[in-house]
Amino acid sequence: MTYDLAPGADFSAFLRKTPKGETSLELLVKGARCAGCLAKIEKAVAQLPGVDTARLNLTTGKLTVTYRGEGDPAAVVRTLDGLGYPATPYDPGQAALAHDAEGRRLTLALAVAGFGAMNAMMFSVPVWAGLFGQELGVGARTMMMWASAAVGAPCAIYAGRPFFESAWRSLKRGRANMDVPISIGVILTLVISFVETVLRGRDAYFDAAVSLLFLLLIGRWLDHQLRAKAKSAAADLLAMQAPVAAVVGPDGLERRTPLSEVAVGDVLIVRPGERAPVDGEVVDGISTLDNALLTGETRPVEIRPGGVMQAGALNLTAAIRVRALARSEDSAVAAIARLVEAGTQSKSLYVRLADKAAAIYVPVVHTLAAVTFAGGWALGLGPREALLRAVAVLIITCPCALGLAVPAVQITASGRLFRKGVLVKSGAALERLAEVDHVVLDKTGVLTEGRPKLIDAPAHLVAMAAPLARASAHPLAKALAAEAGPGPMAEGVVEQAGQGVEGLIDGRRARLGRAAYVGAPDGSASETELWFGFEGDTKIRFRFSDQLRADAAETVAGLKQRGLTVEILSGDLRGPVAKAAEDAGIDSWRSGLTPQEKAQAIEALAAQGRKVLMVGDGLNDAAALAKAHAAMAPGSALEASQNAADLVFSGEGLGAIVEAVDVARSARGRALENFGFSALYNIVAAPAAMAGLVNPLIAALAMSGSSLVVTLNALRLARAGRS
């Protein structure tokens, strides 16, 4: 599908409301490849009237614009066009096609540049051999230079098209991106080489021009592949949704319908072995589901009429009919995919520093090149030698290494963690996680399996409390509801986080939750408990047991070995918390905390200078997760907790916490190494080029080599993950 994006077109159809009620616009931006492009686009769009935020994802090419009130999409498109970046409404299919087309174009350009570099070098080597006492005659040297030109110049012109076109779009609009000095350097190198060849001079640099482009294209191709890997995590998740759905029409006949055309309210058939295409409510049939993709829970779960089946869930035993509750782009799988994509969307401190450095690159390097040319000529070098030095400055100071220093590390680290079952929601999260020195763990659902079992409860009492339990998402209430089985739900239900749930059962007001909330005596207990009672009636106590996760003690020991202190903050009773702390090897713990008290405890630790990692899963943990320096939540956690967390991990173990800390620390080290290398490179390279110590060929090798170094250094994270 294509769209008319002429400046006068009406774009109101492309505006949409976010879950937070904001107005947003998503565009596919073409031609943005570097940190400088990103900073330029975000700054220009953010300054438009009514725009609240503008965030460009270089990985997918998607620009997300949110507005304060009503938005003007046409103004955004005009601004992007003025900057030299054409835009279309974001369509994942079109984005994939554009990404594939760019990959093919880069591969072809790289192949041409490689051919040209090798063959131009073949003719240049005899000319350069004069350095070793094997001087060619003027005629032979000139012939070799023309042969090098015949191969190198056409290849350089073709292979340089991605850079030339980008630079031309930028210059047409009165601006200069980082491809401008590269293009100027290549063109001047070719011009100087032709002049030298015509005048039968000593030196020509056709091999340098095409070698520069070859090495630049290697870096750009690697960057393209890194982005593809980052995007594949979200794409792999979305691929878990069926491409078509079996929709039952009003006439009762089944029709195969494209996933994008499934509407809310449609009735679908999901057969054994198929995944749910969208989120839906079961209206007919009983089956079991595998929700491992969504929650990490490997145990099959029974689903009955009235139950909710999330997109991506695998139907195991029987065909069921499901009424769609959301479109495919609003499904649970799509939400997880957005979490993955968000890992490359937000920017860490290191990325912001690199953006600022890249933003001042063009004026600074042009000034240095001009000073080198003018100064060299004034000092008697002559225009030819002065121009060669200026070209070397343009080539050798390209900040590609600086632009790749952090994004390459973030993409690689996020990919490694994704393979371990950890979704990173922002690049800044890894930076913060690397700084933590104290870990706070919730008990229920984090240290324990979160599958409490009811102990010795009479069936008639369970049935009495079940209507309120079915209305709550708390693990204890869910265990009580599961014991009772399907049945009616209480009316007028209100849940108070960290306290309990209240509602009407057959017209009588009842409460289920903490002892104090229900009005029961608050005594010490050795088991986890829930209290239930009707207003003015006898209170009933339900006792539960919850198994500690198999690797809880090992995880705590691993965190301590890494110099981290560990603590439990729980809303549960003193007895169960003390037992869990003892079994897990944790000395510091607090019990009976409300959500506000948990958040206050995190704030108190921060006031002491501690950098806290909070790991929680319940509604009562959301505030504490938001207050912590870094936050993690299991995939089985409530949506509020996942939204407040920086990282979400799946599976039944806690080893992902240790893995995430290790990767975050390694990523910080790699990023600092890349920064240090990039800074040292520019400190040495720029003065060397200005002093005439390097020619354009050496400048091309040095600049491209620096980009390869930082990229390969980032890839060490991936290799470490496979070892």
C-alpha cells in the first residue's frame, strides 16, 4: 500500500489515540542513518507547535510523534521534507520492504566497491613500489594511473551513490549532514587524481577513493545488520501470531481472514495446535493453553467459556470459539513486541553525549579542513599539497565510530538478553542497571513461584468467598478462585492495592484480604493467609503455602558474589517472609508493608546514596518499581508492574536477574571502551592529517578501521553470551 503525502494532503486519518489518551502519529522516515540525523530530526519536529515528544527509532525508521491536544501531521511531513528526509505513514510491511531494499542496495554497492578497490590497487601497487627503489618510468607510471582510473573512478561513483544522494538531499535544503564531508572528500580525491594523471604527476589516489567507500560501506552494512537483529526480536514475537484467522460469519460459515482485518467482536475458531491470533474471550468450548510465550509459565492452563485467551497462546487440546477483544496491533503479543522495540527507542546518557558530539561534527570538521588548506598554502606548500591535506582531514575525522560506539553495544546487549528471556524496555535501563549496588526482592511471585496452594479449607467456605476472589488478580485470591472453580462474580467490586477487595455477594457487603482490612484479629502466623467475612459477621481465615523458586538461593548467592546487598520487602506476614528469607539466604527483610511503605523504603535507600534494583510483580509493587534506580518484573507480573519496570523477564527461574546485571556491566564497559577509543582516535588522527603525515588512502583506512573496531568490540558481548 502506498500513500499520498503531498504537502497539501489530509493526514488526520493517520492520527491515533494511545492507551494514555494522547494523540500520536507514526511515520516511516527514509534516509536517517546516524546519530546526527536522529538529533536533527527529533529537535526540528519537537519544536513544532503542539508537539509534546518526537522519538525516532533508527532501527525501524519509525518516527513517533505525540501531541498536546490536537496535532498537525502535515507540519511534521513538511518539516521532514525540508530536512531532506521523505516520510510516509508507518506500515510495518512497507518498513520491512524498505529495509530489505536498502540491504540489497548496500550489498551491491559493497560488492562494486570491493571489486574496484582490489583492481585499482592492482594498478596502483607498481606506482607505490617506487617507494622501495623500483621507480617506474614516466610513461609506465602514467599508464598505470590511467588503468587505475578506468577501474577505480566508475566503481567509486557507483558505490558512493548512497553517500552522494544523502549529501545532495541535505545540501538542497541548505543543510549539511555527515555524508557531505565524506562526499566532498571522495570527489576531491578523484579530481586531484585525474589532474595528477593528466599532468603526468607522481601520485594518484583512485585506489584511496574506492577503498574509502568500500570500508565505509562495510561499516554501514554491519550497522544495517545490527539493526536487523534488533528488529528481529520484535518481529519474531509478532510472527507468533497467525497471519490469518478463521472468522465465523453471520451465516455461520467459516472464512479465512487476514489478521489485519479482524475486528473487535468477531467470533474466531482456534483449533488444537494453533495460536490465538488476537486477544479474545472464549464463548464456546473447553481446552488447555500453553502460555509460555507470554508468561514463561510452562504448565498448561485450562480455559473455559468466559476466560480470556491472549494472542500468542497455543491451544493444546480442543477447538474453541473466541470473541475478539482487540485488534492484532493491540494484542498481548504486540504489546510485548513494543516493549522490545522500546529498548532501542529511548536514549541513555552515553547516547545523548554521542549525539551532541556528532551534532557539532560538520561545522568543526569543515573549519579544520579550511584552516588546513589555507594554512598549508600560506606556509608555502602549494595548492595541491594543501588540498590533499584538507581532503585527508575531511576523511579521517568522520565520527562514524563515535556514532556507533553506544548504539552497537545497546543493540548487542539487548539481543543477548532477549535470547535469555529478558526484554529490555530502554537503553537507559542497561546503564542504570550497571550502577545498582542493592537489590530489593518481593516475596510472593518473585522469590516464590507465585502459585500458592490453599491448605485444608472446607469446600462450603471456599465457595462462600469465591465470588470476591474471582474479581481479584492477587495470586492468593486467584488460588482461592481456582480451588472453587467457575462461578458467579461479586458485584460493585473495588480493589485496594496491598489491602484486599470489597464487593457485594447476594446483596451483602463482604471483604477479602488482610486481617486488618477485613476486621479480623491481626495475630502472628506461620503461613501466608487471606481473611474473608461479611459485614458484621464472623471472619474466616484461609491459609496458603507458596514454594520458593528452585534457583532462589543460587540467585541470591550470585548477586552477593557480585558485591550487591539483597533485601526482601514484602506485604506478607512476618512468618512466611522470615521463612523465605532464611531459605534463600537473605539476612535483611521487612514484612507487612503497604505499597506506600514499600515506595518509601526505596526512597529512603536512595536518600542514603544506594542505587536500588527493585524486582516485583504485583500491583502493590508498581510504586516501588517506579521509585527504584532500576526495576525488573517477571513476565507473569501484572501490566502495571511491567509498565513500571525497565526490564521484563520470562521463565520460572530468577537467574535472569544475575544475567541482566552481568550483561549491563559488560555493556557499560564496552561503551566506555568505545568512547575512549573514539576520543583517542580523533585526538591522534586530526593533527596527523593536518600535519601531512597521512595521505587520503591512509586516512580512508584509519577512519573505516575505527568504525570496524567499535562494532567488533560491541559484538564481543554476543560472543560472550554464546560461550
